Amino acid sequence: MAALPKFIGERVRRREDPRLITGTGTYVDDIKLPGMLHAAVMRSPYAHAKINSVDLSRARNHPGVIMALSGEDIGDKIGSLPCVAPAQHVPVHPVLARGKVRFVGEPVAIVVAENPYVARDAIDLINVEFDPLPAVVDVEKALESGAPLVHEEFGTNLVTRAEVTSPGFEKAMAEAQRTLKFRLINQRLTPTMMEPRAVLANWERGYKQLTLWSSTQIPHLLRSQLADMLKLPENKIRVIAPEVGGGFGAKLNVYPEEALCAYLSMELNRPVKWIETRRENMAATTHGRDHVTYVEVGFKNDGTITAIKAKFFCDMGAYLHLLTPAIPGFTGLMATGCYKIAGLSFEQNLVFTNKMATDAYRGAGRPEATYLIERTVDMVAAELGMDPAEVRRKNFIPKDAFPYTTPVGLQFDSGNYEAALDKALEMVGYQKLRQEQAEAAKKGRYIGIGLSTYVEICGIGPSALLPPKLKGGGWESATIRIEPDCKVTVLTGTSPHGQGEETTFAQIAADAFGVDVDDVTVIHGDTAVVQYGIGTFGSRTTALGGTAVLMAAQKLQDKMKKIASHMMEVPPEQLIFTNRTIALASDPSKSIPLQKVVEAAYGYKQPIPGVEPGLDANAFYEPSGCTFPFGAHVCVVEVDPETGVVKVLRYVAVDDCGKIINPLLVDGQIQGGIAQGLGQALYEETVYDENGQLVTASLMDYAVPKATMVPRFELANTVTPTHINPLGVKGVGEAGTIGSTPAVVNAVIDALKPFGIRHLDMPLKPEKIWRAIQQAKQTMKG
Amino acid sequence: MKISGEQTLSAPREQVWELFNDPNRLARLIPGVEKFETVSPDEFTGTISVGVAAVKGVYSGRVKIEERRAPEYYKIFIDGKGAQGFMRGYGTVELVPKDHNQTLVKYSGDVQVGGPIMQVGQRMLEGVAKMMLGQFFAAADAELKASAKGTVARQGILLNFWRYLVRLIRSLFTGRQ
């Protein structure tokens, strides 16, 4: 038999894909249970209104309707939806509105019927008397005196104000020879995962056990929170996340429908399913971003940036979801980016408004930070008439400065920012491109070149960094079993929703035991099968979950080496795993088939001193620090001055996520990430009108980039391993989104430089650009 | 949603004013009116069926007339809701006499719309509102012409839609509505 290759570092194709692209995977909506009922939710059409009465009588009398409930019917039978992140004002968050509605889409009543169509029809028969109240929509006006209050009990719309100033900030700002002040808007976005949310609850009366299928990123954390809300023991709740069609952070949450379906199934002793519609998804699944930021930057005439001061207004929406007030923290802390900037001071105002809550969305706080600093660097370059690449080089944290402590105390593990920029500039042919840009300008063509050099924070991290109220920390878990037939089963506490760890974790395990990647099965997302785990978010899966797999593998290796040592009569430390054998490291021809060792462990006919039967090991990995991936993106655009349309001509991305387990999957993450970041730069924007009505409530009005709007990517990597984990990996799930948005915006602004335009807020729609050009022409004439 | 425009009706101002102040006749002319009740001389309740894009629904509501200045002006408040959303706001109507026994109707309004009808149909709301107004004016014009002859015009959704189209096409050629 041919020798088996090593799998780590190989472009192994995703083992998930055949079932997904042939429609043979199982999503929540594919699961059909006998006697299953269907729920539909009546939602508030008002952004802010008093509920005078809810009349469910007509809905209840509708043929096929089994049950209809309002917030008053639920009362305290279901606890408040959780927010685990600390904040000064945390409102009660009922699963169905009580007394008042606070955003368009807030659940007001729920109907359960024999089929989803009847449930939906019955929603129209519910009569709610609303007394409309003035809505507060603008994040800055929300803090003015006299603004309508989202939660009267607090007497303010301020959730929390946080102020952080690094030691020596004043001195650093005083050393600046020049300063610039500007305002940036990081607009609200709708995550738009392909599969909307989906819940199926089944209470088995005889067993007093609840099984809940949910399209979630966090089955275990969800189980813990549901146990609290429903007052059930955790070992009587089984949460299963089957195939999950994307989440982007919006499924890192606990939603009303999860608790409601569970409660209804317990009341009715029948399974209850709820599948979110796209319109519901856009109105009532958490949004992302939504910051208004006032920036002041101090710098010297040579381009050295000495200090950054920022004042944030962060729109939290009407309620605080699981991590809502924690997300902006990353923005403030990461605001100095990959630069050695001596002083950082920021004030963050987190604000209630009559809108859907914001929470984690791909990048969660770091895209906002990167946009802030990367736009700032370009503003400084424009002000000084310097090349933006030079300003970056001037300020990079040098490669020999790692581990580097930022002015606000973050510990960067490793980095080589200049190498990534050099490689990206070489790939794009930067000098030549600048000449071509100048040539084109003479012909009246507006070419723009945009750079973005980012650093972000992944694999968070030591548990102490996570919110104290979160049940579970920054660690991750894995169990590995070698079955009697010598096949390897990996149980991971992470919960993929498109990331492909059935492939990457199989690669790690296959290399550990010297077996084929197809000998490994990876199981996830079922709390009755998998040991407690934390989940998949924050680009943590490979760095934390992958390390846990490696640690569990090492424990099993030790045990198997002991058995082999006993059988081969050589010391265990001289043994290695290779090609489905355990062999002598110095002479691999002296080996014993892995199968024989497995048989000895399970058969146990000859007891091995100091070794228990079976082959099962489990590990919990608590990281000592966070990882900080980085990279350099270059975007080349052409702006049509007649129409304002932006065409992306080239996109080069060099990303460094430490060691790479599977380059194919890294490329996939970067491609999807860039597409999403480009979406924010050019197209996407969640809009509420002045009355708090959601205007972008369907995919007709919310512009997600289509394949034709996304350029071909030229991708490469540099590899700077981290010492934080034994795999040397950093994380890559969000990097593309973080790096791309400022690269695209910087390119467009660069193209508009001849018009004297220094900044435009996203999304850079043709209309906005066209208007800016017309205005600039007027100004030039005048 | 803000909406405004003007339409010419083929009758003297007094007759138009009379029509515009006769709720029972108006109810026949407004497309989709299903139920109509008079609460007081200036206040009416009723239901109206409206479809915008994929969102079709029945809305019940209240209409109140204020600032009535015969024979030239009034302000009208509306407040309606249905399973597909709500609408609240006001409109103004102004009648200006024209030559040849015609009357120019100037109208404007500011209506707040919410709920699914807004979320799905907002791009089409204005168009639908304009079309409904167009159908109403076509029906009103037919009604006024018929009553001048001492007859009563036939009314119906299809018929008024047809009248609306004819007026629209005619306006394309004459450059006026």
C-alpha cells in the first residue's frame, strides 16, 4: 500500500460539499416529525407604540389553529432574553412584547397551527390596538434632551459610556505637528445569511426532555441560556444544530422563537416548528456595525502618527442581545491598527434607538476599527501629499517588536506587516500602476488605488477576557475516539455553519494518527453527543477547537504508544505514528499495525499494566492569549465620472493567518470575506426612515453583491506563525471582511482625488459619487 | 410618503365641491371601498381594499374633514390600519375654477405608512397611490359629466381603470392631466 501523505497544509477538498451541493444535507426545515405543528409570529408594524390590547379571539377560532399567545399570556413563564455583556442599563427583553413595542419587527404574538399556511393566515386575524409613540432613530439625536425614550425606566437612551485613555496620550497628542478632525459613518448592515433562522422543538413528555433543533452557531451556550429561561435542568435539554446555512455572527445569539417553540411544544406535547421568512430575517435577526465616529488624529510632517482620539456613537437598537454592548469594545481597543501609535484615547457612547438590535457581524468591531484607522492613514497621506504606502511603512509596528503591547494594553503575538505590504504591492505592480493612473488621468479616466493594511484579533482568548455572565469561557473542547475498526471519531465543541472543520479537523487528526483523512469523521452541534463546547465565532475555530483536537489526539497517542510499547517491547518515547502503523522512529520498518493496537485496547484479553481499556480522550484548551492575523489588501477601481459607477479592476490580497491547515479553505474564507467587505463599501446599507420604518426590508432593497459585482481575486499569503497555540494558526474567518472595506473605499476616494474629494461615507453608491462630483465641479468653477 | 398633483375635472367648481362633499357619492368613486359609514357630517369610517405589489390587504379606518372653506378648500385626516400595515396622515384639496366650465383640483398629502406594505411595497407605494388617485379622478369626471346630462355614470373597478388609462393616454398627447 502506498504511503499516506501528511494532510496538514494540503488543499484537501471540503468533505462537506458533496452532500451540500447535491441537496442531501439536513437543515432544520428538512426535519419532519410526526404530529408536528407550525408557528408564525405577529410582529410590530410600529417602531415605537404602546400596546393597548391584543385580541387573539379571531385567530384562535380560525380552523386549524391550535394555540395563539400574546406577551401577557406568556407573562413570566419564559424568562428575559439574555445579554451577558456588561452594560449600565440592561433592559428586560421579553420573548413577546409586553406593554410596548420598541422596533419594527418586534414579536407581539405567536400562533401555532396544523400547517404553516394556516398559522400565517391567522396572523392577519390578530387585532392589536397600538397607540403610536414618537420614535428615536438617529443615534446622536437619541442622546439629546427631550428625545423619546426607548426604555423610560432608565431616564436616558444611553446604554453605557466607556472611556479609555492610554498613559501618555496627552504627551503624544502634544508632539503632533498637525491634526485632522473628521466624522466617519460605519453604516448598519444586515447579515443576510443564506439560510434564515429555523427552530424545531420537541418535548417528550414521558422523558421530560426537550430536543431543540436550531440553526445556531452556539448549541451549548444556547442550551445553558434556554435552561435559565425555561427553568429546566441543562441535562434535560438537547440542542442540535444540524446543517447551518451561514450565520456571520447573527446566529451567535439567543432568539425569542427558540424559547417560544420550546415552551409551546411543552404546553402542547407536540413538536413545533418555526422557519423564519426572509423579510423576518431582515427585520428581526440582529444587524451589524452602525457607528458614527468623530476622529482626531495627531501627526508629524514626516507622516508619523502620534495619537488618535475617537468619540463613538454606537447604535445598539432597542434591546441588548447576547453580546450587543460588547462588540464596540473591539473597535476602540483596535483603533491604532497595525501601527506604532503612542497615544490612543476613546469615548464610546452605546445608545438605544427604535431599531433592531445590533450584535456580532463578521468581524464584530474589528472592521469598524480597521475602517477608522485605514481611512485615517489615507487622510494623513492626502493632507501631507505623501504616498499612502509610505505613511503605512513609516508607522508600522516593526517586525522585531513582537510580542508588542499596544497603548491600551493588548498583547500582539507576532507580525510582519511590511512583508505583507511588500508582497501585495509587488503582486499588483504598484509603481507601474501609479504611472498608469497618472497616464489615465490625462485622458480623463479616474483610476483609484486603495490600500488597507489590517491587523485583527482572533481566538479570543483567555477566558478572563470574555463577559463574566457568559456560561463558558474562551476555551474550546474536543474528544477523540478510535473505534474498534480503527476509524477515528472527532467530537468538537465548535459548531460550524459553513467553515468546513469536518475537513480541517480531519486533517489534524489524520496526521496525528497516521491515517487517511477519510478514516476520520468529525461530529459537532449536538449537545447530547458532544461534550460542552463554546461554538464557532470570532475566527476561533481552528486556533482553539483545532488545538483541542490536537491535544486530545496527543493524549490518545500517549496511551496507544504505551500499548504498542508493551507489545513491541520498546520504550514508548521512541515510537511514532505513520502510515496506519506505530513504528520505531529510528527505523519505521519496525512497526505494528495501528489495528493491532486498537484490538488490544478494546479486546483487552491481555491486560496492559497502567492502561485502561478503550480508546477515548478528551481535551479542553484554554489559550494563554489572543492571536492577531494581519494582511495587506490592494484594490484598483475606475470611477465613471458621468454616472458615478465604480468598477473594481483588480483586487490583490495578501493575508497572514499564521500556519495554514488547508490553503483551499483559507482562500474560500478570504474570497467570501472580501465580497462581504466590498458589499459594505459599495452597496449594502440597512435603512430606517425617520419614523423607524425599515426601508430595506427585502432583497429588492438591500443590495447584497452578486457574482457579477465581485472581481476576480489575486490571493497570496505570508506565514508568520503564532506561539500562542501548538498549531501556530491564527484564524481567517473574518480577515477578508476586515481588510477589504477600507481598501475599496480608499481606492474610490483616491480616484476622486482630482475633484478635491477627501471623503465620502459608505456605501459608495453611484448616486452619492455622482452628486459629490457635480458639487465639486460647481466649487471648482466658483 | 409625500404626494401632490393636480387634475382637471369637466364641471364648474360648485358641482365639484358638491361631489367632493357628498360621502355617499365619493364612496362609489374611490377604488376599493368596501364599507362606508357616516359618524358625523365631517367624520366617516370604512374599509378599503388595497394591493401593493405582493401585499394585498383590507384596511379599516377613519377619515375626518377639517378646515372646510366652501367652495374651494378642505383638509382631510386619515388613520387606517390592516393586517398588512397602517397609514396615517393628512391631505389637502383645493379647487380652482377654470375656463370652459372646468375645475382644477390641486391636491397634496403627507402620509406615514408602516408594516409589511411599507417594507415590501415602498418602491411602489407612490405609484399605487397616484394610480388610485387617477382612477378616482377618472370616475369623478365620468360622474360629473353624467350628472350634467341628468344621468348617473356606471362605476366599477375595471371601468374606472379603463377610464384612468384613457385619461392617461390622452394626457400624453395634450400635455395635461
